[in-house]
Amino acid sequence: MKALSLKGFQIKPEDDFLDSRKAILVNSDVSLELAAPRKSLKDYYYKNADCDEVIFVHKGTGKLRTILGNIPFEYGDYLVIPRGMIYQMEFDTEENRLFIVESKHPIYTPKRYRNWFGQLLEHSPFCERDLHGPSDLETHDELGDFEIRVKKQDMMHVYLYASHPFDVVGWDGYNFPYKFSIHDFEPITGRVHQPPPVHQTFETGAFVICSFCPRLYDYHPKSIPAPYNHSNIDSDEVLYYVDGEFMSRKNVEPGLISLHPAGIPHGPHPGTMEKSIGEKETLELAVMVDTFKPLMVTKAALDIEAPGYYKSWLE
């Protein structure tokens, strides 16, 4: 058990959307994946019957086509897709990078930011206006052979529908895909360093997802903006670095992933704490996933490991 650093952009691009998805860190609750698909999903439709999905768009633009309508996406968007939703990913170019969270548990907004009616409260770092559901409902009244690939019990099953899966004229209810842009997250700041839960964006009973966004540093005259050294006793901590400068880490690049297992102390790299004193703001952008069960490292992850990361706290 040791801290790991993975060079996410070393995952090689592949044409097919499903083939491009590489699981890197997994447990019985969640699978964290990297993907670099070149081609739009055109020859078949996909349904994940096992998991809710959160697809973070690091590179690329396009359209999420679903049975309930379309959602345009771009850099920085979280696409939240409930299990059982038939969809296709349509990309504008071949340059695409995705960070994907597959959850065996339903994905919710944080309960401490909701009232008992389910509405997001005024102190929440985002609100309902920032959540964008499907629009441009496609209705295809067509007969033929339409291939649907269904993931169930971690196996892929192929079905042929006799009618187009988007043969829908309307829908009702509150189980639908939506997008939320990380750029719309309004960071919570304070006079002293705020703990990571203030960055929470989504939650389940088994893990949370947080957004680290550009923000002002602590404004107490004696504050030290860099985070304090700590041990996560209850969770493994995964950080997916998106863009910007990180005051607590050295040699950070876009697509880099760090894993800090529960119980292993970690904190700012040597010199970064002192360097942070007097700084006024950070322009960092990152996605964090904290899992309550330990994560297992896949071979795909070991193939992109940056060796010696656990020694990077030595002067």
C-alpha cells in the first residue's frame, strides 16, 4: 500500500467508445476509468444497466444523445447518466479525453446542500439553474435492426431492437441525464484553510466527488494557504488534475492522477507550504473522488504509473 501517481494522458486513443474505456482504480462500489475515444458512437447504442455514470469531459466537444433528448457538452462538463439510460456519444473531433466514474450506487447532489423538499439551498456552491437536462428530443419512427449493447453484471450483452430506441415523443419524471459544468461551481472560501468537503459536488453512500476550482486563498493575515498534512482514515483519495497550478504539488500536468490510500499520511510537497504564504489565489482545476472502501489498482493503471511518487516528499 503506497501513494501512486498515474499519467492519465498516456492512455492511448482508440476508435470505439467502449473499447477506449480503461478501468484504472476499482472496488465493489465504483470503477474509475480513463477514455480517449476517437470516433462517435454510431454503429450501436449503449445502456449501462449496472451503474450510474459520471463522465467528466477533459478534452473534446460534442453531443450526448439519449432516449430522453440531447445534451451538448464541452470542456469541463460533468455528464450524469442514470443507469438504464440508452445513449450515444457524438464527438466533433478525434481529440477527446474523458474521466469516467461508474457507480453501483445512485448519484446525488450533496444532502447537506439540499432542504427536505430536495431543493438546493442558498449556501450551496451551485443551484438548479446550473443543472442542464436534455433538450432537442429526437423522435425516430423507424423499424429495422438497431443494436443495443447492455452492460449487466459486468458483462456486455448485445440486443437487436426491432424499432429505433429513440422512438419517444415525450417523457415525464425526475430520472434523467443532465450536465453540470465544473466552471459553474462557486468555491466556498474562508479566513483559514477550508477542508475538502466544501468542494463536494456529488455523493453516494460509498464515495463522494469534489471539484477543486479557481478561488481566493485564506485571508487570515497569518494563514498558510497550502493544505495541512493529514491521513484519510475513512477513505482512499483520488485526484484527477485537469488544469492550472497546484500550490501543494510539484510536477503536476493535465491528466495526472494521484492515489493516496487511507491511513497513509500525505500533504504538501517539500517547499510548497512555505511558497504558498502570501499568495492570494489559486487557479487549480481538479476532480477528486474519495471512496470509503479501498481501491484496487488495475494493470492498465500500472502501465501508466509514474515511478517513485511515494518518495516525492523526501527533500
